Amino acid sequence: MRDPDGTAYFLPLGRLESGAYRLWMDGVEPDVRVCAELIAADFDFVRHNGVTPDGERQGLRFQVEVPTEVFLRLRTQGPIVLTRVALIGPGSATSNDE
């Protein structure tokens, strides 16, 4: 779901198993301030170290301790248009190279 003014998104990431994850977001300019919250199915927050720019995209690393459904809530200071969101998790070829 996207807020009509483009300053907020709510995205289901699906059921995630325990492990380390990296979320890539394309469409967010490096100078745009982003507030990200990862919310588990039981409404607890999944801890992360914040959104960090990496070239043309923004990245977010986090750890899931117990398998659960996870949702991403983004808020920005100005409108954005997400063009791609990629989730890399345990067992993927690129999950351990960063």
C-alpha cells in the first residue's frame, strides 16, 4: 500500500524464517531521509540499524530471531516512487557477501 502523496508505504514481506536479511529499495534518492519500521505479526518491532544509501538504492539489514510474518513501513520527508524492492535472506547466494 502507498499513501496517495507518496510519503508512506506499507509492504508485506511475507513469512520470514530465522536468519539475516538484506532489503534493497530502488526509487529512493540518496538525499531523501527515510524512516523504516519492520513489524512482526505480533506487532513487535524487528530491530535494524537504519536505512543506508548504497549507490542508486537504499539498503536495510536486519535479523529475524523467530519465524514470523514481517511488514515494512516506510515514511519519507518527501514523495518517493519505489521502483523495486528486493529481499535477500538466508541461503541466497548474495546474503553472506556483505
